[in-house]
Amino acid sequence: MPRRRIPEPVKLLHRVQSTRLSLAKRLNALAQLAQNLDSCLCRGNNGAATGATALSAQDALQLLETINEVVRTQLLPLLAKRHLPISAIAQLNEEQQAWLAHDFQRSIYPLLTPLAVDPAHPFPKIMPRQLYLLVTLRSQEQPFRVYNRADRGRYSPHAPHAATPSDLFAQTGPNIYQVEREVYGLVNLSAVKARWIRVPALPSQGKVRQGLFISCAEVVRHFLPTLFMGMTVTGSYQFRVLCAELPIFSESPSDAALANHWPTPRKQLPVMHLHMEKRTPAHLNQWFPEHLQASPECITQLSPPLDLLGLQQLLTENL
């Protein structure tokens, strides 16, 4: 009886977990595994793959959760032992924070294009396999007026009915109110090629803090108020979207008819899976898939980093 072949993603997982291999080889296997799982999840359950790479979508999700745990509990601590400590911005001293602010304005800020998500704009197209930040914002709208009955009960169209109780109409003269509402923004981080920012060791008050690495996503998260001026940033959450891969159609009549059912490149491709940061609030886990015309069941919640390919850059930076 022939021995059953082990799927390629499982082999790569064993290499990622192996303590006998060098850190560089483990991270290289991690990058290959991440790409392999992305392809598997983009394919979904429509048409099974053949050969050693065959995996169901459910198996791929289980592997993804496993490697996310391996990265958090094994690889990141091992990187710290190799003098590649990954830090939070709050752990930087004053001089390092000033250096980071200057580096952000010079190297990162010009590459970012924040997008608004509101009824006045069509929902933006989300590029597949790219790292994004979903930003929640608090917007204080312009004051609106609620008029009395002498003015025929007119009120501003901006006024929610809940904010205009009937007893206000008994008063004379206009009443001024302000309403706060939650709006959303999106920031695509793919334009920033450096996934990790190396902060040098700088003295502050006679003390020298060692050089540290901070993920680009955390740096952008920290400086989000500079991208959304006039708004209050109330939260930000990493996410990645995996879409169905656009097939290559021939010129045959049957393929031409099938191609008509696929969206044009300018439109959003069908979403197969949505990877979101674990701490994303429940109402966003409901709202976001709806706007992507996807099901909440397609969400997989993961701990950062969601971009596993970027870990290889840490070794490159240290050369």
C-alpha cells in the first residue's frame, strides 16, 4: 500500500516548528507557508487542488491559527534573543520617540493615502493580500438648528429624530445642538515597503536605551491623528482580505459567458476570507463583512503580526 504523501503546507509547518533549523530557515519556511495558505484560502472549497499541496479551507485555517501561535510564543522570543527585540512605542525614551516622529514624517507619511468610509463616498476597493488598518473615528458634525412651531416645525435634515424631543418645539427661538457620530477610515500599508522600523539606540537623560524594532503597522497606528486631521481616532485594527483569484478565460463562447459573471478589475473581487485583529470590536466584525458583501463566518481572528512575510525583513535589517 503506497504511503500517503504529506501536504506541502504541513511539511513547511514542521520546518517552522523545528528547533534544529536556523532562525533564517524557519522564517523562510514561514514565508512560504503563509503564501501557500493564502493561495489555498483564496481557492476556497471551489475546485479541489491536486497533488501534494491539496488542503481544504478548514485545514488551512487550522494551520494558520497554529502558525500564528508559533510566531507569538516561539519565533518572536527567539528574535529577541538574537538582539532583534520587537518593542512598543511606549517603551522608547524621549529621544527615540522624537527620532521616530521625524522618520515617520519623512519616510512613511508621504506614502500613505487614508480613505474615508461614509455614505458620501462609495465603499473603496480592498486590495487582496495586503495589510490594512481599519480606523474608527469620532466626528463632531456642524451644529444644526431645531426650530419652534412658529417656524412650522422645520428642523435640520442632519438632526436625528432622537435628538429632537417634542418638548423642544414649545420653546421660542432656535436651539443649537451638536451631534457626534462614529465614522470609519482605511489605511493601506502596502506602499511602505519596510515592514519594520529600526529605532537606533539614543541617550536620554544620561540613559541609553538599546536599539529596537517596531512594526510599521504600529508606527502608523501611533501617528493616525496626523492622517485624519480634525477627527478623533478612537481605535484601529489590522486586517487582510483574501479574494477569489480571477481565472484566465479563453476566447471560447463558454468561457466568454462565464467571464461575464466575474467583476471587472475595478470592482471588488469576491471575498473568500477576512483576517482581522483579535481585539476588533464585535460590531465591526458584523459591519465590515457586510460592506464587503461577505459573510461574518469568513472572519478569522488572529494576533498581530498579520503580515507573516515581513518577519524575514528583521534578519535582513540586522545584517
